Amino acid sequence: MKPPTEKQLLRQAAKSAIKKAHVAGLATTHGDDRGVYRLLPDGSKEYLNPPLEAVQATAKAAIDRIHAAGLPTTHCDARGRVYDLLPNGTKIFRPSTTD
């Protein structure tokens, strides 16, 4: 039988440390495709940085509230041009300061 590889030993040590932390009632920090999260002893996850979709939805809701108050918001497009977005959807591009 082959001795365990360094990677296998590290994996076993990490699993053991995580289990000990959870038995002690402590959360551990991990990451997946949705972001960084705390794994609680009961197995539930608390994401520390919300998924991009949640951030975008929150930003859109904030912009909608600002526009509902009749105020413009400032944005930047993919080409780096800065513009004000009026509540009616009109974009007013600002003069470039890099020319």
C-alpha cells in the first residue's frame, strides 16, 4: 500500500480541523462559485460577499428609488464614458477629461 501523498495528508488535516471547530461550536470559512462563506456547525452557509446577482438587484432597486424621486444617477459605460441617466431614461454624456 502506498503512503498518502502530501495533498491527501493536507486534505485529511483540514477536514479534521474543520470538524473540531464545528464540534466546538465555531464556524469555518470556505469558498465556492457563489463566493466566500462561513460554514456554521449546523451545516448552513452564511455568504460574506453576496452573489453578483444580489448586488445588481440591490443596485437597480436603489437607482429606481433615486429616479422615482426625480433625480438623475451617474453611470459609466463599457467604453469608460461617464453619463447622467435621467429618470425618463435619457443619457447625457459628460465631456471627456482625457482628451
